[in-house]
Amino acid sequence: MVTINYLSGKAFEVKVRDHVLICDQPLKSDGQDRGPAPAEFFGASLGACIGYYAMSYLEARSLPTEGLQVHTSWEGTDKPKRIASIKTRIVLPDGVPEVNHDRILRACQRCLIHNTLHEPPEVSVEIDTGDVETTTTHE
């Protein structure tokens, strides 16, 4: 479970297991820029997942991992307000043979977040008028 607590202004504290992150809006959106905005966390989640799958592929084949990078960017739309397209770019370390490139792409396209975007889960939003949970657990 992830717990999000409102702090002030446009900022929220995000608790994940024993980790605490700050989510805020940029200055241009009336935030204090104390941390990434929600869409940036979203892009980071996708990029980190893709990076993990790329690293796993490389490690399993004793290929270099140092210098591996994933870049994410996105375009939005207002009707409805959402992320309309996402672009990811994997920068492979020097020394990874080209014969592995397509295989790495296929591995990355099987990452949890990528699969979730292609087969979206049912999302429910409820109002809870009871006690607010103050501890974070991972289920």
C-alpha cells in the first residue's frame, strides 16, 4: 500500500514502505517545486520499470550495465485531461552487441508498467469517512 498525505500548498508526502517522497507542482503551476509532479512520477515509474527489465536482460547475459539510461517524455491532451502519448528511449551501455537490441526491446515491452498501460486495470475511487491509516505496508 502507498499512503499519500497532504502537506500544504500543492505538496503531498508519499509513503512507500520505509521511503518518503514529496510530490509537488512546479512553480509555473503554483507549486513550490519541492518534488516531482504526479505525471513525472508516472513517467519515472515507467522508465524505471523499463530500465529494470533492460538491466535484467543485460545481467543475465553478462553484458555491460554501467551507463544504462532510460528517458521518458510525454504529451498531454485536455479532452479528457490525460497523458495522450509516451515516448521512451533506452540508452544502452557501450559494448552491447547490436544483435541484442531487438531482444532488449522485447524484454522491456514486457515490464509490469508497460503491460499495465496496454491492459489497463479497473480503477476505483472511494470516499472513506473512517479513520485514516497512518502506517504504510506493502501488500
